[in-house]
Amino acid sequence: MSALNAAAKAALKAHGVSQAEWARRNFSSGRWGGDACGCPDDRCIGYHHDDAGDCGCLPALLADPPAWMSVAGAARGRTA
Ligand SMILES: [Zn+2]
Ligand SMILES: [Zn+2]
């Protein structure tokens, strides 16, 4: 799996995260190895959900940012 679907692209764009950055943040190789829905699990579609546009993983990952996003946010100054 090497390409993200339209729903994944839209979700990333809404969070200001490029496809390339999302790939780098999830895979040390910098190449996307997850599923087309944007989940780092390459067997998400058909396992976590049936439809390509119905992924709960990506929104959850984007809404609950890992440490690297918190660090980046802190560097720009707190907004909360
Ligand atoms: Zn998933
Ligand atoms: Zn998914």
C-alpha cells in the first residue's frame, strides 16, 4: 500500500499535515507503509472498518497527537 485515499488526504489536510510528513512520522523509512485510509496499520480497511472512507483510526490519531506534535506546538507557543 503506497497511496492514501481521498478521505485520508482530506483528514490530513484539515489538520495541516502533509502526506509526506504523515508518512515520515509513522515510518522511519519516510515511505507510507500503512493502509490507504491513513491508518499506520496496513490491514486497517477490511479489519478495523469495511469502507475506505469510514476509518476511525486516522481521526483518532490526528485528534490525539503524539509527542512530536506537542513538542512542535510548544515551540510555537501555547494556544490552549
Ligand atoms: Zn486502523
Ligand atoms: Zn482505517
